[in-house]
Amino acid sequence: MINIDGFISAVLKQDRAEIRSYFTDDAVINWHCTNECFTVDEYIITNCEYPGKWNGEIETVHQIDDLSIVVTKVYPEDRSASFHCVSFIRCCDEKIASLDEYWADDGEPPKWRQKMKIGNPIAYF
């Protein structure tokens, strides 16, 4: 398995060389919410040229054989917004062979649900 903390840290730091070190040459990266499939080179360009400086923290990691499921909260350094990313990282020979990610903006529930007065904030332990 790869060092999940190291990988997420490299992505947040937008460190091209370190990010590359985690992937097989022919890895496939899918961002399902925007229907995009990237090569490793395209993923690195997309990540490292994304505007701004970023920070974040891993909220949870689940390991199932060669699959790591990682939930990360990501935000710009000024904390003007926040996002959650769920990553499905499949490894082969201690490198990432595939990465499937789902990104969502953090925010308030939609007005129609607020009017219904249902649901409560998640209680984190």
C-alpha cells in the first residue's frame, strides 16, 4: 500500500514530482462528478495548475485489500470555501494504478429542505 498521508499531502502542496512518484506510468484517474478521465500527466497539470494554495485534512481511511477509500476535507488557505473529496485508490505493486474521485462543495442544505425543518447537523466524534 502507498503512504496515504504522504500522497494527500503532495496533492495539497501541489508538488508535481512527489505526486508522480505515487503513480504507475499507465494509471487512470477519473473525476466522476465532471465526467473527466486523466492520464497521470494530465492529473498533475490539473492539480498543480489549479488556482490558489490549498490545505486540508484526511477525515477517514478505509482499507479493503488493494483499495483505499479516503475522505478528505479540502479548502483554500484563506478558508473561503471547503470541499469534500472521496477517493478510491487502487494500488498495484505499491503504486496507484487507478484513482476514482468524487468532489462536492460543502454548504448549507437547499432551502426547500431547510423549510421542511428536517435533518440535523452531523455530530462528529
